[in-house]
Amino acid sequence: MKKINVLWIILDLIFLVVFNAIFFMVGGIDHSASVWISYGFIHFAYLMLVLTPFLIRKGKSAHVFGYSLYSISAAYFLIQFVLGIIIIFISPDKNTAVFLVQLCIAGLYGVFLISNMIANEHTANAEEVRQNQIAYVKDASAKLKNLMGRVSDKEAKKKIERVYDAIYSSPVKSHTDLTEIENRILHSINALENEVSAGNNENMATLVNSLLNEVNERNLRLRNINSL
């Protein structure tokens, strides 16, 4: 286990050790049911705060997701801790009421937490789609630009440049219906790289013409989809 992980575990345990030491040394072990209920809910709230990092969706906006979830968990722990301490000091006999109040607070926490997690999932999924859409234009343009620098034949270079301009100016926003043709375009560019390396000008010309048709078809289909 990494040293940093060990240190985080130790840091997380400090509250539990201090709280339990004070609880048992000052109050002993003879408590009413309401006190034990509050004791349990305080530990549950702290456990959820510690586990919050594992609930954060990975992605470009992970820090934003983490902030929202941490805020909810921290607020719940603070409310539960203050309420629990008050109940521990008062030690009321109404055990059912104490349990129901803290259960309702925990339920509200669960609703807020899960709602935010669902929203984060939607945001992260949208970001992934956006990144994949950007990747098509970015990767295809980069490969074609590299090929232009490797082709010595002026006519072939001019044709590749036309394909490059067509892809570079293509709309970034895509659609799932275009996944197949976009993958085909990327595959054709890879094939073109092989032909450039081999110096096959005739095959290059055929591939470039095919590529230009595929790019134009992709953009036309995208415009038709957006117009619906």
C-alpha cells in the first residue's frame, strides 16, 4: 500500500479514535437507546463522508462532481454530528422519535446525494460523447496534416489538402448514426498513411478521392439529421 494511502487512512481514523475515546471515557457504556441511535447515525454520517471520493464519477469535470458530493456529505455529517451530540447530552426517552428524525435526515441526504450522482453521470456521459466527437475531427486533421508534409507529389499533396480542409471545417458535433462512416474515414486515412509510406501514387489518388466523398457524405448526412 502506498504511503499516501496509509496517511489518508490514519487521517480518517483520527476523528473516530478521538470521538470514541471521549464518548466512552466521559460517558461510559451505560446509555439509553436514543444515545446509541445517535452514536450509530454519527458514525454512519462520517463513514459516508469518508466514502464520498469513491462515489465521484471520473472524467474531465471530476473536481466539479467531487465538490458537489463533498458539500452534500459534509453538510449531512455536520447536521448529524450537532444533532447527535445534543441528543447524547439530553438522552431523551423517546427512542422512536429520535430514530425517525435521524432516519428522515439520512433519507434526505440519500435523495440529494443520489440525485447529484445521477446528474453527474449525465454530465460525464455528455462530456465523453463530446470528446469522442472532437476526437474524430482532431485526429483525422492531425493525421492528414502530417501526410501533407510527407508527400512530394504536388498533385497528390493538393488532393490531400482538400480532404484536410473538408475535415478541419467539418462540424464537431456528431451523431450516433454517423459512427460507422466516421470510423470508415479514420480507417481510410490509416490506409492512406500506408500508401504514402510505400510511395504508391496511384493508390493514393484513389484513396484520396474516396476519402473526400466519404467526408462530404458524412457532413451531408449530419446536416440532414440536424434539419429534422
